[in-house]
Amino acid sequence: MEKLYALFGCPVHHSLSPLMHNDAFRHMNIAAHYHAFHVEPEYLKDAVAGVRALGIAGLNVTIPHKTAVMPLLDDIDAEARRIGAVNTIVNENGRLIGYNTDGPGYVRALEEETNVEIKDKRILLIGAGGAARGIYFSLIDRGAKQIDICNRTVPKAKQLIEEGDAAVSSAAYSLNEAEQRLGEYDIVINTTSVGMYPNMEEMPLSLANLKEGTIVSDIIYNPLETKWLKEARERNAIVQNGVGMFIYQGALAFEKWTGIFPDVERMKKIVMEQLRR
């Protein structure tokens, strides 16, 4: 009998997850189908009850449900609890267990695509929202030497640091302060939506003080190269867009559901073909 996997979000019409996962199921001869469901926030509890009732084998959870879904689950992985968000759920014989593959997916993509080892690196995170949380904790786990956070509201950046690991050097800065210190960092990561379609002329941070050879990473993948990444490239930085994070968070979720790590190069090809259209 074919297993059903799902995505819960609001909205979900733009998601490339069904395309990516269904191709992986076919390629690996797994009798399963992945479907995206638009779930309004007031119906999330009912939707999760439907997972149990229908025996949906696993699902992804995206905006705005990553935190709200947590009280509805039977168990939550320690890392997801630490991050404060769930993006992947496994149905183990009726018990729903939550995980977070966003941060680990990002870090894996960063290391493989830029050939960098995060250990002992000085890193600046732009933003202190949900995406930043997962990435921040994953960077800590990979042994970063320093992880500073800049945000429009500095208290929010301070709060995230307070929830982190005291063994890692971290400071909270305003955007202006971070711009002045930009030359101190080995890696600069934009975790915000600034520069995403349709507001493609916006930039999260000025790169005037960027040093050559810095890795500049953006979790946005629409457009594939933001204005910010384009300028970074012109300043001889090493640039990375958000496609890798999307691919690897999906691949890690796929592994949680099936016990099999999929062909990420095939996943990337499928997604890139769609994005270029």
C-alpha cells in the first residue's frame, strides 16, 4: 500500500517540496506520495489529528506552523526543542515525533558547497528569527569560534544569544554596527527574507567593508542570486544561495522518514530546472 507524506503550511502553493520528494520516491522505487496541504492556523490541530487518523507516514511543516505544531506532538527531538521549532515529523506507529532539519541542512550545504570547515570560524548572522535559530545552534555544534548576530531589533538578537552556548563567543549588534565590523568575519549569513522576490532591490546589509575571500551566504533561492550576493561576488567574495539549504533539509527529512539518504544531486537538478523556468 502506498504511503502518504505531506507538507502543512500557509501558503504552500509555491513549494517545490512535492516535486523534489515525489521524484525521489519514484527514483528509489518507494511506494509513496508527497502532497502539499494548505492549512490555516486555526485548523492546525485538526490537521494533525488527521495525520493520526489517516496514518500519514510523515510530514514537513513550514511557515507559520513550525512552533505552533510542537504542543500537538507526542515527542520532540532534543535539537528541535532547543531550536524551538519543528519542520519534520515522523509517524512511528501513531506516535508523532518532531525534528528540525533546517539548521543541519544549512550547515551541511554550506560546508559542501563552499569547501569550508566551520570549526574556529568567525561568523556573522543577519537576522534573529526562526531560520536564524536553527542555523545558530547548528553552527555552535560545528565548533564555530565566534557567532555574532545583528538584527533590526537588537534585544531579539541578545535573547537568541542568551539561549545559546556560553562557550561560544557571541555579541549582538545593530545593522549599522555590524556593517562597520564586517571585515572581521570569515562567513556572513543572511537569514532574513530581505532581497527575496518580489523585493529584489533590497539588501540586508551594506558590503562596503567586506574583505576579499569572505564567504557570503544567503538562504534565499528566489531569485537564485540576490542583489546582495551579486555585489558580494563583485567584491571577490565566495557566494552561496539558499538552494543547498532547501535541498539538504529535505534530504535529511527524507532520511528520517525512510531510513535512506536520497540522491541530493538529483534533487538539486530537479529544483534548479524548476527555478530557472
